[in-house]
Amino acid sequence: MPSPPNLDNLGLATALAKARKSYHEGGVPIGAALVYHSGDTPVVLGCAHNQRIQKSSPTLHAEIAALEDAGRQKAAVYRHSTMYTTLSPCIMCTGAILLYKIPRVVIGENVNWVGGEDLLKKHGVEVVVLDDPECKTLMKRYIEEKPEDWNEDIGE
Amino acid sequence: MPSPPNLDNLGLATALAKARKSYHEGGVPIGAALVYHSGDTPVVLGCAHNQRIQKSSPTLHAEIAALEDAGRQKAAVYRHSTMYTTLSPCIMCTGAILLYKIPRVVIGENVNWVGGEDLLKKHGVEVVVLDDPECKTLMKRYIEEKPEDWNEDIGE
Ligand SMILES: [Ca+2]
Ligand SMILES: [Ca+2]
Ligand SMILES: [Zn+2]
Ligand SMILES: [Zn+2]
């Protein structure tokens, strides 16, 4: 299920827009989008940002929130979808991707933090890292500005 | 952080009560409780059941819902807590337990289904399986009655 690079840029841009929104709300600036690839036209099933601050939530990381935004879906839908996320997914979100057997994950950047990429690959998930400058800049700024909130988000 | 067996029975009973509530609501009958062990008196920080049916949620498995019920907690709290769950935790919930470095997981049963127990152990988490007859009976009944909902819950 390869997507042309421009479609990946579109998916990441959707996730990044959510990350920016979260940043401007004072929240953790990580965004995600679950995109279903059906024929020629991809469909954004769900897109969301981390909700730790906004909803006082310890589990609504961006990827979990995007799955939640997409709602209940049949197994076949997940298996033809790509998860876009602005930052390397943590072990919880990695587990969610594996639970639903999402075959492909596109990551904005893994310079500021690295999550469960090895576990994804070990289970045959295609992992693409775009090394996006805007994702890197936004996350770096946040970690410097609010290290306590960030540490709480990764269980440190 | 060993707990006497009677405390584990108390934690599991809390989780099982939620599982039964979910069953009577027509939902997936899995319950969980996050219990903080501080000195002599354990505290139930959060307890909840699977919310797939009740809230049309693909991510509020019992363990995720219990973490959500507990709200934002400092890292040190999770590291002195036990997660009780009526059924072996899936890979998403396993990931959530690893994210927050919860050191101990007590499982009602792993006969009807086995999740990420090996990954928990590999990361040094203490895993206790109580092989509880009531957990087994409730889950077995549900899987027979609503196989489609159950399969959806495990990404099948
Ligand atoms: Ca959305
Ligand atoms: Ca509760
Ligand atoms: Zn995460
Ligand atoms: Zn689960």
C-alpha cells in the first residue's frame, strides 16, 4: 500500500495542523491523522492532537485521540490505513497501532524523541520518517518551554 | 512492592465489578482498576470497564479507561501502583502500562485470550495471573454471545 510522497505530505500536514492548534492552546504539540487508502482517494478517518492539557487526559496521546476521532471501525479498514503522527509514537500508541494491525506509520520526526519504532518494524509495520523541519522546531520549542508537562506525557 | 493475596483479591474484585456492570449494559465485560500502594492502605486511583459499546470507543479498553479515570498522575505514582484487569491485557494496554512504568499487573484470567504478557515480563513488569473462575465464566459467555463485538475489540 505505498502512497506517493505528496500524499504523505498531505497526511503529515493534517497532523501538523493539529499539533500547532494544541501548541496554541498550551497543550502538548503532537498531532496525528488516521488515513484510509481506498482506491485513488484517501480519506482522513480521524485527526486529533494530544489532549493531556486540554482534557486533563493521560491516555489521549495524538494517535489514540485520532483513533478515537475515527470511531469504531472494522478490522479491514484499519488494515488499509496509514497513521500519520508528528512525533515518533510512544509504546502505548505503538501498541494501539499493533492492536489494529495498521500496516503503515508515517512519522514527522524522531529527533526530539524516539518511541516504539523498533517494535513496529519487528511486527512488519512499514515505518517512514519524514524528518520534517517544522515538526522538529515545534516539538523542540515545547520541550524547552514546558519540560514538566512533556516529561509527564512520556511517563518520566 | 508485593501485596498480600487478600489485597490482590480486593483489587480484582473491583475490576470484576466493573466487568459485570459492562456485561449488563451489553458491553465488553472487561474491567480494570489502578491501585496505588502507599504504605499500609492501598488507594483505588481509577476503575473502569471497556467502553467500546457504551461510548462507541475503539481505545477505551478497561485498562486505558482506568488510567483515564485516574486522571493525570505524576510518574512516581504510577511506579508504586498495580494494574488489575479481569483479562490478559492487549498490546495497546500493555503499551500503556509500559509507558507509565507500572511495575505490577494482576490478571484475572488468560484462558479466553492472551495479550502482551510476554512483553510486560521482558520489561521487568511483575505479572500475576489469578486464574479466577468468575472472570473466565463471564468472558467465555460474552465471546460466545457476541463474537463480532469481541473480534472488533481485539482488531480481528
Ligand atoms: Ca478531529
Ligand atoms: Ca471509575
Ligand atoms: Zn503515545
Ligand atoms: Zn487493551
